[in-house]
Amino acid sequence: MAQGPPTFQTFKDQRLQADEDAQFFADLRAAPSSDPWGEPDDDRGASSGWGVREVDDGRDPWPDDPYRDDPYRRSDLVVESNTDPTGWKASGPVQPPIPDDRPPAEAISGNRLLTVLLFFAGLATSVSLWLFETQAGDVSDTAGLMLAVGRVTGLIGGYVLFVQLLMMSRVSWLEEWVGARDLLRWHRWLGTSLCFFVLAHAVFIVYGYALTAETGIVDQGVTIITTLPEMLSATAATIILVVISLISMRAAKTRLPYELWHLIHLTGYLVLLLGYGHQVATGANLSGPFASIFWPALTALVISALVWGRLVEPVWLNLRHRFEVAEVVSEGGNTFSIYIDGKNLQSLPAQAGQFMRWRFLTRNGWWQSHPFSLSAAPNSQWLRLTVTAVGGHTRRLADMKPGTPVWAEGPFGTFTAQRRTRRRALLIAGGSGIAPIRALLEDMPPDTIVIYRASRPDELVFRGELEDLAEQRDAWVRYIVGGRNDPGPRRLFTPEGLLGLVPDVSRRDVYLCGPPGLVEAAVGTLRELDVPDSQLHLDPFEF
């Protein structure tokens, strides 16, 4: 494709111009510096919760606000109030809720339940292989009991390993069936369980054989590893599994570069390759008439899913669309947007709110793949993803030239408007989480409320686009700006604070995207307000 300037229209012309942004933030900084929460105020014009403009003893708290006389204004900086019944000061036009007759989305709770039942049915089947092949008198002493426990934990560990790899396959049908949030939660839980059962299998088997041979545990362990077939590879698989489990802990994960963490995590496939030979060579309950069908069938299913999700689907996607960088646009600070061009974009099965894994084929970055959300609803002209530079790789992306080839995988995620179950929505974003929230706003119903949390006014990204979309979609945007210890931000994720901004929050679908601390605080508050889990939508990137 041509290397010159792109001919398509981006959002560049729709954003506020640089001088307007500068004036806006200058006005914010010029606001009165006295503590707005230190003195009592008279909130006789208090908000009813729907954005009614408040009068404070006849004084305008934002005298230099260039938008204060705009009767159609849809967004505000929100600050705490000591006397307003809602606990907040806000402004905006008087506008009653607008009904939305869109039918609720199809619930996936039935799919989730069926998946759980299938998992436990397979688990029971794998354990029954030991029950059917064990005679009544085989477990008659301590050594027999230890060997029995070791074989059962080995069967469970082998089954859980296959399920883990199936969830890592990235086949689109599995995510659509269950949902990314549940897949991620199950992946974490099963990862810990897998490590436990594999280690328990090794310990009980070695202990059982040591009791039988009347030798020491260490000596027996060395004998097993050095004499039984495929035991060296099984030991290597166990070590890899333990390492993956350790780096998956949050304390370790936050300290490792993403590229290194992801590379180590991918070695999980070696666990299957290295451990399968051990299962076939020494597995005492894998050679019966039923086991010889169950385990090969499960292996074939998992390998087929891995080949399809990791190889066939990505190759077909990139051959069909031939993605490349069209333009890189600064959004202010250390944030920038990358516009992606390609062929047949109108047939790309992507939705607003989803993310894709992007590999930019530059000289020093082709080997790294990162998940980035679409920050605008996909269209036939371009795709847009917005990146906050937090490391060496992401900083280098800002210098990419038009025409740089791109390898993509996806789209992934069920963080979409089609998952709504209620007629109104609340979108909560923090930091780089504004990217999918901004895209979602294009597909949301009237009377949607957006809460955008930032530490400083100059960290607000897409302010112009958000306010334009709020006008078009009849939505509301509320900025909560300040440090985490400031009164307003501190109040935000309390039951009283959130109810003050969104009185009907329990009757809305809530979409959350942002730093883990923000998401955890918001989820905790929403559960205190009796918002069902079925109405909570999160955007996990780990898958």
C-alpha cells in the first residue's frame, strides 16, 4: 500500500484542538485554590441525581469555565459536597431518563453451568479409571494407600492439564460460549490446582514406593527418576509447572516485564509434551479398555483446539485483512493512538470493547505480542488502538512509520454492548481503561453514564470525543479528578458516593476497565449495593 499520508478520515479533526485543550486545563488550574470541602455550602439547588445544575450561594465555582453557559453540556468535573444529599456537586441540563426498548441480551449463565457440569463429569470419569481397575484388597496398608492417593492425584492432574491447555487455545467459540471473565477466573484457579495435584502425585508415589522398598524417600526419588522410563522429562515438566505458578502470583507478575512473563507462560505447552510420555509409559490406569479411548480422545480435542486457535484462525485473519500501520497520533502526555489500515475491514468480526493481540513487525519488536483494546468502534476504513507508554516496547511503538506490517490475533473478549442484560448502562474507566470504554459508548443506549477517573486533568484522554458522543448518544460523562487521598476520589467507590452519582446503579449493566485497584474497589462497592454479578462486565487482558 502507499507509504504516503493516509487518505481516510480519522478522529483527529473531531478532537479538541491543542489551544482549546490548553485553555481548558488552564481554566481548571485557575480555579479557586481554597479547599472546597473545608467550608459549609448551601446546596439549595442540589442535584436530584440526574445532573441538575447546583447553585451555591449565588457563586459560580468555575467562573472561567468556557462551557458553563452551554445548555447542552453533557460532562462535568465532579467534586464532593458536604450538604448536597447526593454528596456531589455536578452540573448539566435537566434531563429525565430516556427509556430504551432494546431487548435484553441473551444470558450465558446456562452456558456457564453446562460447562461446569461437563468439567466435573470429565473429572469424575478420569478418577473412575482408578476405581474400576483397583481390586478391593489392593489398599490394605499404608504403602498401598499412599500409592492409591498418588495415582488418583496423578489422574486429576493430567485431566486438569488438558483443560488448562484447552482454555489457553484461544478458540473463539469457547470464549463466546463462556465469557472471557469466567475463563480467566477458572484459568487462575485451575493453574493453582494443577500445581498442587502434580506435586501431590510426585510426593505420594515416591513415599509409597519408599515404604514398599523400605528405603529412604530421597533415595527412592533418585531411583525413580533415574531408572523408570520418561521420568527425566516428567521431572522437567514439573519444574516448568512450578515456575509458571510462581510467576503467576501478582507479586511476581507485577515485577516482571510483560514480554518475559508471557514467554515463560507459553512454556506451559512443554508440560504437555514432556509429561505425556510419562503418562503413557508408566501410567498404571491409562491402558485399560476404556482409558485407551478416553485419554486419546481428550488429547485429540485439546491439540485440535490449540492448532485451530493458535495457528489456523490467526493465519486466515492476517491473510484476509493484511493489516498495516496507517498513522500514529499523539493523544497527549505518554498516550498515543495507532490507526490500522487493512483489506476487507467491513468483514472483520470485531465489536466495540473487544481487544486483539498485536504484533508490530518492526526490526526490534516483531517478536513481542501485546493485547490492546480497540478505542473506537470498528469500521470499514480503519481500526484504532490507544497505547499508554509504560515500557521500552510501547514507547518505541510511538515512532512507527506508516506502512509497518502488523500481525494480529483475535478479536477477543465479551466486553461488548451485546452482553447487556439491562436497559441502562454505567461505564467506569481509569487510566488506559478509557480505550474500550470510549469504543463501547458508541454502542450504548441513551442515558448511559460514564465515570472517568484520572489523577490530573491533563491525563484525560478523548475528552472531546467523549463529549461529542455524549451529545449524540444522549449520555452523561463525569470526570473524577484528583489523587487517591483527595475527598472526591476517596468518596467515589463508597456506596453513598456511587449512589450519589448513579442512583439506579443496581438496575444498570456496569462495565469496568482500569487498574486492578480501581476495578477491585468498584466491584466491592457494587456488590455492597447488591448489583448482581450477571450485570458486571470486566475486561481481562491476560488471555
